[in-house]
Amino acid sequence: MPPATDLLQGTLDLLILQTLAPGPMHGWGVAQRIQQISNEVLQIGQGSLYPALHRLEYKGWISADWGISDNNRKARFYSLTETGRSQLETELATWDRLSEAIALVLGRQPEAAS
Amino acid sequence: MIQLLREILPRLRFLLAPRPQPELDDELSFHIAQSTDRNLAVGMSPAEAHRQALIELGGIQRTREQCHQQRPGWWLATVAQDIRYALRGFRRNPVFTLAVIATLCVGIGATTAVFSVVDRILFRPLPYAHPDRLVSFGLSQPLQRQEFTLGGFFYEWRDNQQPFESVTFEQGTNECNLTEANPAHLQCARIAQNFLPTLGIPPQLGRNFTPEEDEANGPKVALISDGLWLSRYNRDPRILNQFIPIDDHPVRIVGVLPASFEMPRLQPADIVRPAQVDVAAQHNANAGIGVPMWAFARLKPGVSVAQAHAEMQPLFLHTQQWIPAQFRQEFHFQVRSIRDRQMQEAYTAAWVLLGAVFVVLLIACANVASLFSARGASRQRELAVRSALGASRLRLIRQTLTEVALLAVAGAVLGCVLAQILLRVFIAIAPTGVPFLADAKLDFRIVLFTVALTVICAALVGMFPALEKPRSSALAARQTRSSTHARLRRVLVAVQIGLSVVLLSGAALLLKSFLGLENQRLGMQTAEVITVHIPVTDERYPTGTAYLDFYQHAEAALRRLPGVTAVGMSDSLPPDGNAWHHAMRYADFFVDGKPAASPTTGGSVVWRLATPDYFRALQIPILQGRGFTEQDRSTGGDLIVLSKLLADRLFPNENAIGQHIQFGNYNPYFVLDGPVFTVVGVAGNVRNQGLADQVNPEFYELWSNHHPESWNSRCTFLLQTSLGPSVIAPWVRSQIAQLDPTAPVEINTMAQTVTRLADRPRFETALLAFFALCGLLMAVIGLYGVISFVATQRTQEIGIRMALGATRLNILRLIAAEGVRLILLGGVLGLAAALASAQLLKSLLFNVAPHDPLTYAAVTLLLAMVALAATLIPARAAMKVEPVVALRYE
């Protein structure tokens, strides 16, 4: 059973996991990617990014390795672990259920069922 | 499972190998470099680009800390930090630490030890099935308040009763001898066939009696106790169906009782045998009222004791007709639970102790609370500083709780050790009469309870300062002061003083009563008297003449011993008050030539058989006339000696000597057919109702040779000798063994017998005095702590006062006044509470009124002196402060 997390923290975790799904990425990249994909709507408070990354690492959902970034800097690359991948699926399912339910309560059709 | 492992393993890895700090710093500086690059690309100046990047991150240190907090072991690490911090604080403040630990230790230790003792007495589980439904019922009357019954009544009740599921009885225990090689003196109980099933006691080996075995003149069978089975037969199961000789008769063993077995009246029993009562004969035997027995019953489910009493009352009224009319009104029907019957006098003492425990616990709580409160007040600044440095409210509270927990653990461990020691001491000094004390054990539920209570007190009070919003003024103020806490502490100290007054006065009352008990005049000399009891049995000495013959030979043999100056004989010994078969009603005295006393005249009279030397051995003075002489024993004549009390009552302003007295008999109807007794003398009064009760009138009947039927195994020799019992005992034994090698011999000193009667009050007094001292000690610690704290807090003020011209005496008065106010307040409250609660002690007191003014005055004086000393020590210290030092103080 996944540990219960509050909506906000859970959402950030979900976003990070989803961002890391295609492949390893460093912390700065994760923040940029989320900002970019969400059309600059989701500004990740950078102060909460690193605690979240560390928390996920401690939970064993992601793992970290030192590597070299595009511009030749030493950077810490995070990648999804096996546990993390299944956790992502669980969280996505939960998210879908939740957003559908909220949409129903608010009386709106889900605009796009991704 | 694998999933779980996968989740836990990485955490464990991080817990064991913490991530090095530089790693995080590298990561963060990479992040800032990336942000700076992006900002440069947008066109910012290098300095501005770096600044914006830092702003975006939101503070490196904060992020660093937050990342650190994500670590699985983080919480544990802070606890360790709290503990280290607390320990450092304790080392800086050893007086506070020691005071709290000592208070907890004494509070937890004393209450646990005493509660463990009292728990065994008041709340121990009885070794029967569903003991809450077991009752004892029967008749009670002024000479015998513990209910009993008689065969004639019992069977009538048994056959017509409604409220009970089953009804049974036992017939008490008798001494019996196991007459095989290496004879043993045992206690044999007689029980009904359904006794064990009714009480719910299954034999651990063999079986209960069959109904056939319980019929009159049935086969001789027995169950033996676990103790006897072990000591005599080494738990050999082959003992079943063996025959053992009891009083020279072969008895077949059919079972072994469980180890937990005890008779409901708590008499010792090594062997139980069927009562084999002849039911049909009960209306003829013993003047038509049947043999004595003690009845027990199991209530039907849902029936209360009161209901059972109400339902049995008509049956009792119906059977009342068999009681002779003269004392019909004296008899009452009584039903009560077995536990109530067992606990009789122990109840009051146990509740008083329990009350004392509670008071000590309250004092301990108040003390811990006031110590923590004082510490909290002095730490306000420290808390303000920590809070300003970023400690959260939760963190400050946790710090306090950590300190409380550490002290509680130390106090609890030491308290358990103290409790164990105290329990040993209690058991060692306890009288044999206190049931089940010997197997009292520490009750860890109570340890938990007391620890929890004191910890809650400490935690609540200790958290006050942390809960308050730390004021910025606390940071700035040179002096910290909190009036609400000061008031709380003063109230707590006053309460402690009050409570210790209650304890002290209770203990002082008991002590005074006990000293009175020890030192009172017995009316006889017990110092150089040795008693010898030879409990031979009817089987070996079937007639009174045989007993008389044996005891006369024994008397002659004992007289021949060197160093023995007198050998008296009696069937009972003063001052024991338990010998109820030696009591008579005053109304049954019929003096020749005088009108009979009215049948309702109250009062009982003690009656004792005695030989001439009885008075010499105990040095009881003959005040008038003469005692018995050796010639009287054989020449006949029924002679009696009256005690002074009885003589004054029967013959006020008359000469008692030469008067003739007869005693009424009920057979079952009143007749006056007994011998006519002649009064030959009047002896001094001797205490005969135990140590505490008043003296009853008494008379001595000459134990003469021409009434052989009056001789039985109750005969006890009184030897007056200046030789110690260790010298005389082997001589006595060898003399008796020459007469009858199978006769058991019990030797005691009279002084021991008397001291034993005071065992129980001694025990109660010792316990309560111990509590009172604990309470006083803690109250004094509390007072000292508060006054010295106040004095330290006011050091600067003292400096200013002195600089302005106050003398040292003024300062002493200033500080001491605080203490005196508390002492007065607590003392007055305590006296009021003590006077109000003293009534509870009344039944434990002897010759002391519960409101004895002298005791209260002494207690008040003692408390005032000790408390004043506790005030003056810190006050003197304050007085000696150098003004310059005081002014500069913090």
C-alpha cells in the first residue's frame, strides 16, 4: 500500500516521477521541464524541489548518479527505479480517479482524457 | 514481502551511511550555475544573474536543512540531540536533578511497595471458582460476631433455602497426629462432601469424597494438602489409596488438594476428612441444637448478598424457636461474602495505608510539578533564545518531554529497586496475622501507574513555559519573572505541607496508641514465664482420667527440673481474647441468697480453669481471702477465685469471701443443676481481651482432681524460671518424652506470646510513620527548593535594598516571610484536613482520642521547625550576599 500523502506533496512527487519517466535527468532539468510543459503555469518552488527529490530517493522510487551535463558540468542525474515505475502507475491511476471525481462534483466535463 | 524489502532496504542504507554534506552542496551549486547561465542568456549582468538564481532557489541553508530533514533517521537524530542537551542541563543543575529523581524514587518506590502489599490483602484473587458468588452465612451473637451455625439449624436452612445454588459447611480444624515413625503434629479439617465442588476446588490428584464416604460411621478417608504431599511423600503419586495412621487409625488417602488450597476461614489444614455428620441426630445432640459448623454457599447467578439475606430471613425466624428464649434476641442472621469474612479487621488498616499511599503520591506529584515549574521559570530566557534561533514550538515541547522522560526513567528504575527493598522489609516486620503478605510481589501495573501519574504532572507543568508564546521581552529583560508560575509553585508547596500534616498526625496518633499498648499494665508478670503445651489426643488418652493422670505426671516431672520455681496449669492463657468458649454471660451468675440478675443484663465474664501455682507463676496478686492450695486439689470442694472487677460487680460493698455461686445451664431449657461454687479469694485484674480491648470480669475455677471430665488436651503449663527458654526447653522435652515419646511439645515464652499480640499495630504504625517521613521529606525538599529559587531570583533586588541601607536582618526577614506564609497556610489547611480525616483511624487507636490535642500540637511544632529550617537556610544565604555581587548579578 502506498503511503498516504497529502494532495500537494503527492502532486509534486507525481510530477517528478512523470518527468523522469522518459529517462535520467538532473534536478535543474526536472524543474525546467515541468515549467516548460505546463506552459510556465507550474513554477516549482526550487526550495521544495530538492527536498522532494531526496525524499523520493530515500523512498527508493528514484536513484541518483553523478554524471556530466550537456554543458560539461558535474551534475546529479536522477532516474526512475523499478519500484518508482510501478509507483508512478499507481499514482497516475489515483490521479485520474481523483480528477474525474472532482470534475464531476464541479459539474464540468473532463476536457481531455489523456 | 519483496516489495516491502525493496522499500525498506534503501532507507536502511541511508540510515547507516549518511549522505555526505558536500554532495548536496555540489548539487545545489550546479543548480545555481545552470540558473545563472540561463539568466545570462536572457541578458542579465553576471552579478544580477547570480543574485536572481539564489533568490529563485530560496536560500541555500534552508534547502540544505529541508533536504537533511528528509533523511529517515533524522527524527531519531534529533531525539539523541535532545537527550544530549537534557543531560548537559542536568549536569549544570545537579540539585534540581537529584531532587526530582529522589522524589520520583521515593514516591514510586513507597507507593508501589505498599500498594503491592495492600493489593494482596484487599484485592487478591481467592483460590475458588467465581469467588464473587461465594458467601459465608450463619448466626452471630455478641460473644461470637463471626457467623457460625449449628447442625440443627443448618439442615433446616439447607433443605428450605432458595437463593443459593448449593450450600455446604466445614467443621473447623482439630489438631491431629500422624502416628507413624517420626510422628508429625498436623491440622485436620472436617468438611462436607459437597464442600470442594461448591467452592470450586478440584483435587490435583485423585478425587473428592463420595456421598457414601460422608455418611455417619462411613469409611475413614482423607485428602491431603499439597504441602504435606511434598514434605512427607515427596509428591509420590503412589500415595493414592494408601493408608496412613492418623491418631492411630488407618485412613485411606483418596486425593491431593491443589497447591492453592486454603480453607475459607484461613485456618491451616494439612488433611481434610469428610464430616460424616449424623443428620438425624442433630435435633437431639448438643442440647437439641446440633454440632457447631461454619456454613458457606454459592449464590445463584444474579442473586446479591442482600437479596440472599432477605430471602433467608424468614427461615431464620422460623428456626429461632430452637434458641433458648433467654438469648433469642442476641442472635442475628448474617450473610456476607467470603472476602468480607476473611478481611474483617484488616480492612480498616489496609484502607488507611491505601489513603497514605495516595497522599504520598500526591505530594510526590506536587513536588515534581513545582520543581519543574521553578526550572521552567528560570529557563524562560533560554527558551526565548532557542525560539529566536529558529526552534519550533513543537521542538521546545519535545525538549521538555525528553527531559521529563529521562528523569522518569531514572526515578522509576531506582523506585523499583527501593520498592523491592521496602517489600522485603515489610514482609520481615509484618505480623504473622496479616494474611498472604509473605507472597506479596511487586505489581508492575502499579509501577506503570505511578510513573505515568508523576510524568504527567511533570510534563504538564514543564510544558507551560514552552507553550507560552516566547516574548521578545524575555530576550531583553535582564531578569526573568513569571508571577503565575510563582503562584502555582506556592500553592503546590502549601498543598504539600498540608498533606504532610495529615500524614504526620495520623502516624503520630498511631505511634502514641502503640506506645500505650506496649507499656500498659497487664496485671501479671510475663518476664520469666515459659509456657509448655502438650497437645496429646483423645485416641491415646480416651478419658478425662487418662488426661489427668498424664498431666499430673508431667507436672511432677516439670517440678523436678532445676531452676523452676513454680509450675501452674490452666486451660487458657491471658491476655488472648480469642478464646470465646471461655466466655460466660453475666446474667447466668446466681448468687446464693440474692435475687437473680435480669436475663437481659449485659456483659460477658471470662472463665478459666487454674491450679494453685497459676497465680504464683504469673504473680497475680490475691487481694482478699486466699488463692487455691495444693490440698484443695484433692480434698474436694468447688472453689473459685474472682477477679477484682467481678467481685466489685457481684458484691458491691460486701465481702465476697465465702459466698456461694451457681451457674445457669440450658439443656435446652433453663436449669440450675450445676455444682455450687464457693468464693475463696479475690485476685487482681488481668488483661483478658487482647491488648487493646478493655478488661472483662473474670473468675478462676480450681482445676481439681475430682472433676476428671474437665481435663483435656487444652492444658498448658506455666513454668516460672529464671533460666532462658533455650536452657529449659531440652530438659522439658526429655522429661515429657520419658512419659510419652509420641507426645508433641510446644514451648514458648509468655513474653513472646504477649508481644505477638502487638505485632499488627506495630506493623501499621511502622508503615504509616514511614509514609509520614517520606511525605515530610518531600514537602521540605519542595519548600527548600521554592524558597532558594525565590531568593536567587531576587538577588538583584536584595543588592539594591542593601545598597539603599537595608540591614542583613531585614533581608532575612524578607525572604523568610515568604516561607513562613506558606508554612502557615499549609499548616492550617493540613490541620483542618487531618482533624476531618482522623475519624477514619478511630478503630485502629487504643486509648487515644482521634482528636488528641497533644498529638496535633506536637505534629504542628515538628513541622514548623523542620519547615522553618528549610526556609532559613536559603534565606541566610541570601542575607550573606555581598551587595556589590548582588547588584552585578546577571
